[in-house]
Amino acid sequence: MSLRTLESLGSLAGTRIVVRCDLNVPLKDGVITDDGRVRASLPTLKKLLDGGARVVVISHLGRPDGAPDAKYSLEPVAVRLGELLGTPVAFASDTVGDSAKSAVDALENGEIVVLENLRFNPGETSKNESERTAFAEKIAGFGDAFVSDGFGVVHRKQASVYELPTILPSAGGLLISAELEVLDRLTESPERPYTVVLGGSKVSDKLGVIGHLLPRVNTLLIGGGMLFTFLAAQGHKVGSSLLEEDQLETVRGYLAEAEKLGVEIVLPTDVVVAASFSADAEHQVQPADAIEDTAFGSSGLGLDIGPETSARFAEIIRSSKTVFWNGPMGVFELAPFALGTQAVAQALTEVDGLSVVGGGDSAAAVRALGFTDDQFGHISTGGGASLEFLEGKRLPGLEILGWQQ
């Protein structure tokens, strides 16, 4: 079966459409610091509004633990959405209460309202199916149909993701369709050479992806905190760098499997080692097999890939036809340790083919480093969802819409 699309809902004019977006944006002192997910929701919302629908937007923000919390309010997001749409966006101060009911009742054709954070209600994320269903039924009272467009949550069995589309006629939005098209190309029909770049802090977060993609890729580049577990698996000392000792045997198994499959796993040849985890810490570039041979000794921390590795990674990326990247190469939030991530991002903008940034910290990194979304083939809005898709896992929020991998 294929994903049910907007066309399956028929005429939109005058219908109330509940749209599950992923507007979980970073906020600092009530100000949005990265509106990428808001922008990603625009195509579906514009299509519905242009079709004369009455649009009810629902989303979560942060982890407020089932109770209202002002710092997780979606009100700043509603304001930004209005700016981007160029049309007034109403805001309800609750999710299924009197404010939401009045705001939805007041909608005219082509108008839009954002309801308050779904996670202010414990029913949204409850482990109890009946509690989730009860909450979903209240939300369903605001709509004639449901559109799921929050790709970042489709791997979750939550009321607005899984139960709601069983109550209302439902379809996937344009964002979910676009994400699936790209992810399908990465798993089923990648143009070669195909390179996957993995970073981030923990190997354990990426084990499923490595296992599922190894038979499909040509080259796997390893950076970020996870690289030290790979180096340790080869017998190198890594000082006080992040290390998952319980994953050493698994990593050795992947290295052996890659060799058997003819897949090249490329590990850093140099790293940036620092005296401490700080932007102003003393640091130096060191060969990857001599991390402890510094004045810092065994207390030294590897916080980025080195310039030699950055250049090699960039060369491999640029010569590939398909590249998927998930996870920063270092602690990009601290300027001295952002150069590896910067080099990888720059190389992705120069790929003559499909370049995909896999959401989460990678998407935050490219924007923080000054890159724009249109410099890449695709920036995913769902870090965890993208990874689980690439692991070959079943995603409940997609299956309920008719999708089958």
C-alpha cells in the first residue's frame, strides 16, 4: 500500500482539517532560534488554505510532562507562522478546552488557528492506549478530516500521530511525502558512489543504521564522539574522550562485516584534542592513534575531527553521487571545534547528486554555521524518524496512513 495523500480527501472547501505539524522549534527566552520546521510545514498549510479549508494546526513543543508550562507555549510559533504565511493566524490558549472550541468555531474558509501544545495534556504521550484514544477523540471533534505532516514524530505511537488518523478520514501531507521520497531513494535506489557520514556522540544511537545500511553503501565516514569507540575497537587509546566500552565488540563486528562486503569505513587520521570541554580550552591537532601523546595525557578530550580528516572526508563526499549525513563531526557549538562539521557541510553543498542532511543536530548545525536549506538536496525535519526509517524499522505514524516499507 502507498501513503494516502491530500487528494484522497476530495474537495477541501469549507472542510475543517486538523493538521499535525512538527513545530517543535528551539526557543530561547521566548524567541525562535531556528524556524526550519515552521518553514517546512508551509507547503501543506498553503495548499489547504488555498483550497478553502478551515485549518486547525496541532503540534507539540518540548517535553512539558503533561501539564501546561509557559516556556513551552506554541504562541511564539503561531506568530512566526503568521509572518511566514502572510496571513493572520489565530491562537488558542488550550488544546481541547473552551479557547480551542471558540477559535475553531470562529474559523471561516481559508483561515487557520494553532492550538496550544499537545503535550500539555497527558493523553498525548500516555502509554495507555485508551487514554490516548480519549484525547484523540476530543481533538477529532474539531475536524472533518486529518492530515499528518509532522514527520519528526511518525516513529511515535502518540494520540495525535497514531490514534487520531483512525478516527477521522486521514492522509499524509506534502512534507511527509517529500521525506519519504528522499528516504526511499537512500534505501532502495541510490545513485552511486553512495556515501553515508555518521557523527554525533554515541555509537549506540547509530548501530541500527550502520547495520541496515552497510550492505547498501560504498563508503561510511565516521566522526563525532562515536569515532572514539571505533578507534578503541582498533586498539588505540582515546584519553578521556567519549567511549562506549560496551559497544567495542559490536563495532569490531561491523568493521569485519564491512571488509567482507567491500564497504570502506573511513575513520579519522587526526583529531582535535583539548584539555577540557570548553571553548577557551587549550587544544591541539593530534594523530588519531596518538591521542594521549600530548601535555594533556590521558585526560585529553577529542572534540573534533582534524584538518587532514576534514579534507579527506570532503573529497570523498564531493566525489559521491548520493550522500546522507547524520550527526556533527565535533562539538560545533564551540567555535574551536566546529571546523570538521563546517567542512562536511560545505562539501555536501558541492555534491553533484543527492545530498541529504538527516535532521536533528545536523540540521541545527548547518543553520548555525550559516548555511541555507536550499544549498542541500534535502534537510530532513526528523532526526529520530529518519534514522529509524533507515534502520528498516516500522513507523506507526506512517503505517496508519497506508505506508508500507
